[in-house]
Amino acid sequence: MGGVVEQQPDVAERVADLALAEPYARALLTIRGYAVGLLDAGYTREALYEDFERARSVLKGRDAPEESEEAILDVMDFLVGFSSSFMKL
């Protein structure tokens, strides 16, 4: 009764934030880990891919460095299986 409901951050915004928070190599692993968590929680690959596309738009709107978008693109590759087997999602 009267409890506070905590709203989850928008996935695209969160992915963009993660891409900007760290250098490429760390951001790549952090974003991949975030994606794994979402998939494990039942998020669909299609919805996740769409959110990653939106995250790229968010970065463009923020005039982010190119390496931030590269981290997102690389995790998108992992998502569709265009990567080494140990990095696939």
C-alpha cells in the first residue's frame, strides 16, 4: 500500500549510457553482459536488436564518439551470431 514503484530505465537509453561510460573494450563487455541479463530475463532477441538500433540513434543525438557506437554495433553482431562462438549471445 502506497509503495514506490521503481521504473526501469529505457533499454536504448541504458545501452547508450553504458557505451559512453567506459572505454571501448570495457564498454563492449559491459553492454554484452547487460544484453545477456536481458535475454536471460526473457527479453526477445528481436526487441533487444531494435533497442540497440535505437541506442545508436540516442548516441547520434548526443554527438557521441564513434567508438561508443562501435561497441553497440559489435554487441549487435554478437546478438545475430556474427562473431566468434564464445562471444555469441
